[in-house]
Amino acid sequence: QLQLVESGGGLVQPGGSLRLSCSNSGFTLSQYAIGWFRQAPGKEREGVSCVSSGGSFTAYADSVKGRFTISRDAVTHTIYLQMNDLKPEDTAVYYCGAEFLYGFCSISSTSGYDSWGRGTEVVVSS
């Protein structure tokens, strides 16, 4: 049973940066595709980015392309979401999810992701 933990959220001004982290309490996630999703108040959870188990495949929502970068560190078993040029519309609770899947990932749906963290809140405001 995975125990995903997100961290790194906070309050940032528009144009600022944050780096979110997702880990499995220090245990490996090497067999899992990891997706970052976010949910703003009153809205459905939407996909932001994902990375395949080996790290060779990534995907991004159009709204974050060129601003966010996902990566995974095989040594620390941590998946990062570097968020630059943040906008007020990026305000949401960000969740990481894990799917037992090799070579591919998708953010078109939350289905397939069967383990989730509790989320970390990102607020972009001046």
C-alpha cells in the first residue's frame, strides 16, 4: 500500500515559483507512473502533468506547458513538479497519484490512479 505525501505548496505572488514534491515515505515508486492533479474550489480535479515509471515519458496540460516541469529522482524516490511563472488560476490543491504502469502515463483522467496523497495547497495571489 503506497503512502504518497505531497509537500512544497504555499503562498506565492504571480510570476513566482514553487517546487512540489511527491514521495512514498522514502520507498521506491519505480514501478509507478506518477501524475500531478489539481483541484480548485468548486471545480473538478484536473490533470496537470505526469511522468512514466522510467521517467522517459511526460505529459502536460496545455495550461501549464512551458511553465511547469515534472521530474523524478530515482535516488530519493521523489517526483518533483517545478512550477514557474505562476498565475492566479494555478491556485488549487495539488495531489499526486500513482498508477502501476510502465512506459506511459496520462492525465486525461484520474482513473487508473489508485493511490493518492492528501494534497498540498498552492495559492497564487498578490
